[in-house]
Amino acid sequence: MREARRRAGALLVLLMGSGATLVMAAGCGGVGPESTTLSDADAGTKADTAGGDTASPDGGSDSDAPADTQGATDTVADTVADTQTPTDTVADTQTPTDTVADTATDTQTPTDTTPSDTGGPADADTGGGDALDPGCKAYAGDVGALSISTDGRFRMIDGLAGAGIPARLVTVYLPAEYDANPTKRYPVLYMHDGQNLFFSARSAFGTEWGVDEAVDQLVSDGTIDPIIVVGVDNTAARIDEYTPTVDPGYGGGDAPAYGDYLRDVVKPAIDRLYRTQCEGSVTGLVGSSLGGLVSFYLGMRDPGTWGRVGAVSPSFWWNSQELSGEFEGYTGPLPTRLWVDMGTGEGSGGETIATTRRVVAAARAKGMVDRDDLGYLEVPGAQHNEAAWKGRMPAILAFLYGKTPRPALTSLIPSVVPQAVPIGGAGSALYVEVRDPKHGRLTPAFADMTFATTDDAFSVTTDGRVLADAAASATITVSWGGVSGTVDVTAGGGGATTVATTFEVTVPASTPEADTVYLAGSPDALGPWAPDAVAMTKTSATTWTATVSLPAGSFEWKVTRGGWETVETATSGADVPNTTSTAGGTITHTVQRWHDQ
């Protein structure tokens, strides 16, 4: 029951953000006359009201690839043509050659090899296909039938639907230089849960990922070249669409159809409307939680379409880790770059990290190399929410689209949880992060690290456990990639080295009467970081207590109602840092507010 509640809670957190919003402001350059409710002078700014009205719900996906309108030659005169100069080497109906004179005009360069007809901010060309690179898959629909509005560098598209699939809002974020470089094409990063990416007002819990700010920051400091970002909203069918198989407890299993929709409808439309580099090697697909699961799945299923895959806090536990097992036996092409990450405060602590490490170990076994084509990061204490993913966004983008060669590492940061290592048994968990000056953050393979300790009572295993066989104190030095870091540890966990610690927690009067209050934290006795590790006892209408034996020394902890979607927050609803306390005696604490209230 505890595990089922954990998983259900994790899914509920992101489902609550399924309501999509849309500003029906205008047409898009090339699609129709452009008129905006927000001035184009706002380019580069972000109003939280952008995309702020209700969009139609969506679900399902198109399992049928759209018909390709290409042909061997263009033998029929174009209905909307151009006056290209001497030769028209790109057919206006997406054919290899254009042998019939055009009857209308554009201002493209002599060979018409660029996608822009100087069409305006959205830079879409409806004149017969000139906006599309001849190597890209043609969009089978009518771009003129799409509803496209503009807010600065954002384009909000509605009307992209497949067979049996209602349209959902698709938000496009263009590079700052897009209009000034009409012949330049850009890589495209596609992201799930589009309503959570750019605008706090549309995000599930009022916290956006800050993708636009992160992209601009990394472009400005030279970490990445400009890219186009496409956010695809989720719908009420999120669980179904983001899961590749049916889980006995949750259902799902429509990811194959959703993947067809992204590959055969959304991507061809974006390639048709904007100047993209449509090659799979530079096209990214990123999502979190179930979005991370479906990104990883589609990277395996369609490796020629999605070459840069980001599985952020992925739900690899789905259907008894079926996808993990499939990947271990997978023999197909691997991503150009693969990013995977997980916070230790997500799910059932060590179990969640273990399921993620299983997939990363398989990637390494297949020849993927840390900091080359594989990026893996473990974040101590990080939880399963938008705020945590926002904090990691610069590192995710820097890995997936960072320039090579990568800069030299600058630091290595180890941590041991709990820092008071139990004598005997499984010991404590070691977490390691290396960093570089261009936002790079990475957890390398423990087997590739070297360890040194000032006392032989301690040792470190190849799977990242710190063991102690006697009472002692020491400094452990961890080295990898030319950088080193240290962490101090003590041996404890048995007999006199544990102390009884009583927690007295006051909760808001709004706390549901039927709910139980729990403790979660860094010591093994508090999970570690399982959101329902220790059930407290209710002693009054708003007071709960619990007594726990904890290792002597300091530790971190939080209060929940059984899941991270019900964790304590500040009065404003913002995340609060972990509480740091010293074991022993009585600890009093007041919860200001719950995350779901």
C-alpha cells in the first residue's frame, strides 16, 4: 500500500497540470495576415498572461504516418509560386526537382535552398513548401488551417491533430536572432508537458521550468548555439499517452500512438513552419517523470527521429521496470546524446535511485561514455517537482546541446547520506557530482572513480556505498576526471551511537482530518527520503508526534502527508529547504502550508 500510494502521488502531481491554456491572438507570418494582441516589440520578454486562456483538451495519438506528398518530379505548375532566380532547386511541393516555372514570387536567394521567404516573425511559407528542407518529412495537413498566435518570440499553435486526436496547444520558442538570420536553420528540442515549461501562470503548481530563460542564458554565455524549443501540452490522457505498456495498477499503454503523433504530425508541421535542422542527430526529446519515461521509450523506438534524449526523473518503475529490461536487451542505435537524472528525495529514496542506475549501467555497458554521449546526474535531496527540474535545466541543456570539446572540470562534490555511517550492514550512500564552468553537472560511474580514506575503518564499494567496520572518523577523498573532492564521515549506527529523537510537529488547521502526517529525511530511519517513512501519531487537532532512533549528529528532514505532492511548503506555496537538525532530545516544528493546498 505504501508503494502504491507513492506512485499514485507521483502521477497525481503532474496530472494536475493537464489543463491547457491558449491566447488566440493572431495569425503567423506566412500563414495569414499577422495581427497580435501583444506587440512584437515585446520580443525577448515574457508575460505570464501569454497563452492564458483555455485550449481544447486532447488525448490519444495518430498511429498512422501521414501520406507523403512528395513525388519524383514536379510536373505541375505551382499554384502559389515564386520568382526564384536562375534555378528552383527545391520543389515547391516537396519534390526533388522543380521543372515548371513558378507563377508567383518570393525573395529567396538564387538556388532557393533556405526556408524563409521573408515571411515575417513566424517565418512560415505557405507557397508550396519552400520553407521545408527537402530532406525533412512533409506535413500532410494544411498549415493554413492552423491557428497561430504570436507573443514576442513565442508562437502558440492550435489545430495540430491526428486521426482521432483532438488538437492540443503547441508552444514554439524561437531564437533571439531568428528574424535577423533568414537563411539560418536551427536544431529543435521538443518537450512534453508544454504548459509547465515557459509560463508560471500555466504551470501545474505555479512553478515553471524556466526553459526560455535557461536557453537564453546558455546562448548568451556561449555554452550552446541557438535552438528552437517546442513545448507540447499534456492532456487528461497524460498517463495513457506517456506510458509504453499497460501497468496493472494504472492502465496506460498509448505511448506508441502518441509517439506517432509527435513524429508524423507535430514534427513535420514545425519543420514546415520554421527554419529547422530536421535531422534526428540534432533533434531532442525531453520530459520529466512519465514524460521522461516516454522520451526514453521513443528514443529507442524512433532513434532516427530523436537523437538527443532527456529522461528527467524518469518513471522507470512503470510496469515492474519493463522498459528497463527491454533496454538491457536493446541492440539498436543509441542516442547521439542521452541525459538521465534523479533526485534522492524522489519516490522511495534508495529504490528510485537504484532503478535509475540500472538503466544508466546498461547504457554504459553498451559503450556510452560519461560526459561524451551520456550525461547522468544524482541530486541529493532533490524532489519530484517543477522547482527541482527548473534548477537542473541549465545542466540538461548544456549536456544535450553544449559545444564540444567540453571545458575542463572545475570541481567534484561528494556527499554521504547519512554522514554518520552505521557500523556493519549496508553503510551509507555516496553521491558524487562533478562540474564544469559551462553549467555542466554529472555523476560519473563509481567504478571509474578513485577513493582514499584517512582511516582504514572505512571503505567505498563500486556501487557507491560507504562502509564502516569500527567506530572512527575520517576524511574520504574522491577523484575523477582530474578533479577531487573530500567529505568527512564518522562511524556510528549501533548501540550508543544512536539517540532517541522526538519530533513535535504542528500542522495547518486545513490538514484533512483523514490524512496521516509523515516524516522523511536523510537518515536510514527516515527513508532515506521516502515521503512516508515514519507515520506520526496525532495528539491534538493540529499536533503530531513521533520518536525515532537516529545516528548522532546532524541530519536533514521534511514533513509530508504521505507523498511529495503533499510535502510542506512556505506560506506562499513556494518550496522550503530541508530542515537541518541535530539528533537527540525534542525537535519542534511548524508546517506553514501543504503543497496541494
